[in-house]
Amino acid sequence: MDRLSSMNAFVVAAELGSYARAAERLNLSPQMVAKHVSALEQRLGARLLNRTTRKQSLTELGSAYYERCKHILTEAEAADSFAQIMNDTPRGKLKITAPVTFGSYSLMPLVTSFLRDNPDVQIDLHLTDRFVDLVEEGYEAAFRIGPLATTGLTARPLAPYRLVVCASPAYLEARGTPSLPADLEHHECLGYAFWSRPADSEWVLYEGAVPHKVQVSSRLQVNESRALMSAALDGFGIVLGPEDFLRTALYKGELVRVLPGFDAPSRSMHLVYTANRQRTAKLRRFVEAVLQRFGPA
């Protein structure tokens, strides 16, 4: 077996605490991870991991060997990165994560265009609304919507993620058209239920720089934008959603802007990545493409 591959399997298994979790990270079977670790143990003539049916832990030798393997793997990755920089030809797999709605409707045209322009690059795009730890989960870049926590990541600001308030003509005909934000208290306001928390019960609309806070309620909360828009198209309620996602329905007249004299809030958006990843040609070129398409200007 390739020794670097076996070292990598051992390091990931030690960090994640099980062959099964390491296999999921490495896209291997648990049996193959076990074979890699066993090959190292046979080569060294000593056990690296103490394994029981419930948990595993590093032996004394395994702990020292783990530190050396991490150093060797880091140096090998640095050598590959240096070679890519010298060649400056983007190649290899980019593992990226983004929020579901933004990734599905705003990001995909950029991804497919980037792949056409860079035929030696593959993109593994994972869409999720949960917080993703880039280092722990092996991602090279992530799109983040909302305030950023303090991290050691490089963060590139992008254009704000704009929201609009709208409803179907049928709903407005049946329930009336709000003229002030306070009127929303008497309407069905469709709520987006986030992965980590329920839907917002307070919407804030702006008249210039003046905020108008209104308590909203709905009998329907959904954690997927297409389902939420489907309910709005069916005339069930007023939706606060991403402008990019709702633009086509607004253009066709299937939905209409509500309270056009007031602005819905915009959410800050960033592309984040670890500093050591910035040196690879594939990520550097991807960051350039993202800034050209979604940059703050």
C-alpha cells in the first residue's frame, strides 16, 4: 500500500476516533481504513491504536507517530501546493460548502462556468444550512451568510444577500394589501425555519435608515425555500425570501412586491477559507471568479 495514503488514513482515524467516521471523510470503506492502519502497524512491528468495540485510543508509540505523520503529510501537501503555484494550472478537486438556497439558485451558474473554464478541476459542492467547520470536515472554502464569528479563517466580503417581501396576487386579493409594516401582524407571514433555530418571529423593514420592527406569525414554517415559495404561489401567505431566488416569479407576475416603499434587510455574505489553502492555483482562481461575480462592488 502507498505509505502516504496509509499515514493519512491513520491520522484521520486518530483524529475522528473511529474507522467508520474516517472512512466517511476519506470516501473509503471502514475495512480499507483498517487495512491502511494495519499495514503501518505491520511495517513498524507495533500497535498504533488500542481498539475496543466501543472506542479507540492511541498507544504511546501511536501518539508520537501521529505527530510525525501529521508533519510529513503537511509537508507533502505544501510540496504539491508549491508545484501547483509554479505550474499555475488549476487542477484537482475543490471541496466547497454553501447555504442551500444560495447554492442552488445563485452559485450554480458560477460553478458550471468555472468548470468549463478550468477543465482540470473538479468541484465537490455540499449544500447545507448548518455551520460547517472547514478544518474539521475537510472543506477548502465556504460561503457564509450573516455575521461572522471570530475565527482564524481568511474572509473575503461579498455583496450583501438581499431579501424581498412578496405575495401572490390571489392572496392579496383575498386578504388585502399591507400599506405599512405594522399591517403584517394581521397576515400569514411564511417563516423560514433555519437548521439551528426556528423561523424569525420579528421582521425588520427599513424606510430609508429608519427601522420598522413587526412581530409576525404563521401557521406554516418550512426549512426549504422552494417549498416556502410554493406556499406563497398557492396564495397561502406573504414570504420574506432571497431576491435572486424569487426574481423569476416576480418577473412573471406570479408574485408581487409587498410594501415596495420599505426595504427588507440585507445579510452580509463572505467567502471563507484557511490561509494555507489560498496558495493552490485551483482555489486562488475560484476566489477570483467568486469576487468577480459576487464581489461587494
